[in-house]
Amino acid sequence: MSDLQDKLIESIELVVNGLINKMDYTSSSIGRVINTSGYDCLVEISGGEYNCKLPKHLHSVVSKDDIVVVQDLHNNNTKRFVIAKI
């Protein structure tokens, strides 16, 4: 019976992990601006470099070496926006 229970738990984990990976949620992180160009900027976050968009109210305020909050709208690295300067 233990083998059957192990297989059942393994199946449940596969289904749950698949559903979690499909979830669409927003995540935020802190990074340092490497450079800016108009409404685009490059931000270093945890050792990686990410292209981000600057909203209209921040594009003239954010500059190189600023610390910013970056929001990943779908938590899939496709749409990152700077939402605040710290």
C-alpha cells in the first residue's frame, strides 16, 4: 500500500506544480540602474541584467546608479517596469 500512496502523492505534486507554473502574478524586486535611454533602462537585479520600461512620470527622474523597484507584471520576465526610485 505504501507504493500506491507514494505514486498518488507524486501525481498530486505533478498536477499542483503544473498549475503553479501557469499562475499569472506580479512580482517585485530591487535593483540598480545600469543605464537609461528614453523610456527604456537596463537594471541589475541579483547579478543579472534586465531590460525594463520607465513610466512617463519616472523617465526623466531615474538615472544611472539609482536604486529602483522593478515590477515583473506576469512573473515571466517579459514585461518589467520600474515603478519607484528609492
